Amino acid sequence: MNITTTSTSMVLTTAPRPRFVYEGAVRTDQAALDESTGQPQWQARGLVQLEGLGVIEGTLRLPQSLVTEQLVPGEVVTAAGEPLRIGLRGGDYGSILATVEGVSRVDTHGLFAQIATATRPLKAAANG
């Protein structure tokens, strides 16, 4: 199943790394190219927010030109594209996995842990 949108939010769980072409189950040394830009493609794993589905595991695929030092595990990002394509497929134990492609812009918003505690501080349980 595929979803077309213009943006989606994500919390990265890995840093971006180069994506390679596979022949069968064997990785080659050939870089995978972004179909829109022709640039080498990178990918990062994370948790993707999808309307109607909630938060699911997924992979963000983006051109190498959008990879910055700010894209670290825990970073909250908004990926945008015209159109942004999100492919959904089944995973282990009935889970749903997403692949986000067609990314032309990535906005960073800060680390999830800092955002979560700044807006709603965690309080220690009261000892009583």
C-alpha cells in the first residue's frame, strides 16, 4: 500500500548511512541513487507519525545533499516532498513498516528527550 502526502514527522533511531544496490541478497559496492535527483541515496531508521495509523517503524530515504550533522538518533524531523511517498508493508508479528521516499527537504526540531521533558517535565514518584 502506498500513501502520497507532502510531509510527515519522524523521530530518528539511527543516523543516516549510505544506501547500496543489492543483487539478490548480496550487497554491491554501487550506491543506490535517488530517482528524483540522481544523487546517492542515504537512509535512516526511525518512528514515523502517520495519520490514521499512529506511530510505526520506518525508513527515511533521502538524497545525500540533505544529510547533515543534525540528523542523529533521537532527532525529531519533518520530511517533506512534492509528493512524499510512503510505502507500507507487513513486518514480523503483524507489524506495519513504512518507507518514506521522495524527500526534498528535512527540517530538524531538536532531540526528542529534550522536547518531551521541556514541554512536560518528568516527575519522580512521590515516596509516601
